[in-house]
Amino acid sequence: MRNLTILFITLLLWGCGTKKNAPPSWISGKPIDVNGVYVYGMGSSFINPNVPYQQAARSNALADLAQEVQSEIYDETKLLQKEDAGGFNSAFESNTTSTSSLRLDDYELVETYADAYRFYTLYRLDLESFLRKKEIQDAAAMEWINTKVSEAKNANLSAPSRLSALIDALDKAHDFQLFGDIQYRTKLNASATEALRSIENVVGAVNWPSVKQAYLGLPETFRAQYEQPEKRQEQIPLALSSSSGQFILQEQTIQCIHTGSETRVTLFFAWDWDRIQSAHTESKSWLKNKSQWGASIAVNFEKPTVFIESNGADELVNELEKSLSKNFHIGSRKSAQLVLECNGQMASETAGVGQVRMELVRHKVRIEAQFSLSSTENNSMLWNSNTISGTAISASQETALNSAKSEFMDDFNYLLLPQLLRSLDF
């Protein structure tokens, strides 16, 4: 009798243990509430003592719950992130699940389970309660946004203050994802666009005084300052781009770093979106796409005038002028912005004179020179060259001279002229 009692108790305990460790049905399929009151989310994670696997499973379950709510609420319009004081943002990411950006609150933990490999979590949410709370929160957010949009349209405020108010409104709208809500998006787009246009009308065009003559390759000859019509201490930050060359804005000054090679350069002004702060990249993207403000100014550059100063190489001046005229005007020292000093010499020798009557006479000509380029505006040295030379031998002295000059100019055009141009800030 005693043995039978022990056997019965053992079987009972074994049966209880088996029931306790049996996997719950929701692991293979989430529960479905036939009354439509609750929606469920399930997540799991591999058990690894080296990582917070339980938190990962909870995060995945909340992300799954958010996606379930999302599909329950809208067919076409996604319900995205919602702002609340005590909610839990379910924008989680793991190696095993995708992500959702729905912010949930008032969810509850139903059950957890662990087997030898994975840890499972099941959450549920009262959908009707969630929708009621969402409606109240969205309405309050929209009321706050309307106040900020009205502030953005207030002509008594400065343009930066109005833009800041509009960005606050856009950030709040993206916090609550109202641009994705069919109930609010049309009115929100229209009112925000109207506010942006009113700000752009106040900013107006960019004014600047006449620029003194500016020369290609010489950015220091460019001088310009700009101002916006509304003379306030604060201005909306601007960005500058150009059709050629490189220009930057520093405070109220336009600076030329490189002139480019085009004689006519167009400068384009736009709002500097990198310096305009917003909490959401979507807000900045909305502003970029909607903005129509821009200003442009044409600047005329001239080829700089160069004066060739020859010391011992007068035979080269005409050839040098022909070569330089593609990139420069040739002028006098008084009118020139650049001086190209040519220090050279020409050596000529003749062989065969007074010899046997039938012997041919040979003329050898050697030309060599070294160059330096300087600016007349500040007397600064811009470039120094190596010495190059040209040598020729001919029965005709004129032919020898021309051949030597031709060889010299080939080296000048293919070796020195590119160096000279690189020494300037084109």
C-alpha cells in the first residue's frame, strides 16, 4: 500500500512538472482577440548570458506589437511615432526582427517563457483605449502647432524668430507624425507652406555695393560685402555657391578663394540648412523641398594684365607675349597687375670660318633663361622657375636663332607655363 502511495505521488509530481514546462501555444502563433479589444505582440531572443537577451526579447515584442497596432488602425496611412510623457518608444532594432516607430503606452506583459535556446515575451494592448488617448494627444499637439504657425506668420517678429517658430511646429508635427495622418496632413502642409512663404518674402534679395575690378587668378582683387534688406541684428544664415571658382561667406563679407577660369561668375545665395537647427531631419527636408527663396549676383572678372620685363633676353619677348596672351592681357608696368621677369642670355658661336674652301660654316645658338612672377598690388613674389634653354646649329645664323627660340618656347609652354598658372589662384 505504501509503495502504491509513493508511486502515485511520483506520477502526480511528474505530471505537474510536465504541464508547467510545456511551451505555451502563443509561441507558435499570437493570440487573436475575437472581440477586437486587444492586440498582441510577441518577441524572442537567443539566450546568451553575455548579452541582455531578456531586454532584447521585450524590445522585439514591443516592436511587433507596434506593427500589429499599425496594421489594425490604418490600411493606407501608417501610424508612426507618437509623443507622450510616460510611454515606451518601441523603435527597437535587433538581429532577429524588423523595426517599428510607433510609440506605445499602457501595454501590459502577458507572459514570458524560456526553453533551452530562446527567451519569449508576449505583450498586449487595449486598442480602443489607445485610440482614445491618441486622438486627445493629436488634437492637443495640433493646437500647439497652430499657435507656432501663427507666430511664424507674425510680421512684427524678425525673420529668424519666425523661422524658429515654424521649425518648432514642424518638429512637433513630426514628433506626432501628423504629416502621415490623413486627418491633419492637408491642412498642416498648407498652413506651414503659407508661413514659409511669408518669411521668404521678408528676407527678400541680397544687396551689395559695386565690386572693384577683379582679375582671374588674383582672388585678393575681389572685394564685396553683402547685406539683407531687413537691417536687424540677426539674419537667417546664408550659404553661397558659384558657377565657377570658390567663394565663401564670412560674417557679411564675400571672400574669393579661387577665381576659376570663367570671366563671368554667378554667385548663388540660399538658406544655409546646415546651420539651421531642427530636432528632426524630416523637418529640415520639408523646408528644403518647400523653400523657393534664392538670390543670385553676376560678377565679371577680367584677365589680368602682365608686363614682361626682359633682362638679357629681348629676343624672347615677342614669343612670350604670344604664349601668354591666351591667359593674360599684355600691357605696361604701370597698368599691369603682374610682372613676369625674364633673366636670360643668348650665346652664339660660328665654326668653319677661314678654313678649307669647301668646308661648311656652322652657327650654334644657345638661349637660356629663368623666370619669376610677382604681383604689383602687394609686391609679393608668386613664382620662380628653373632655368630652361634652347640650342640649335645651322649653316644659317637666322635659322639657328629661330630653331633655338622654338625649342626654348616649347619647354616654356609645356613645362613652365602650367607651373605659372598653378601659382595663381584660378
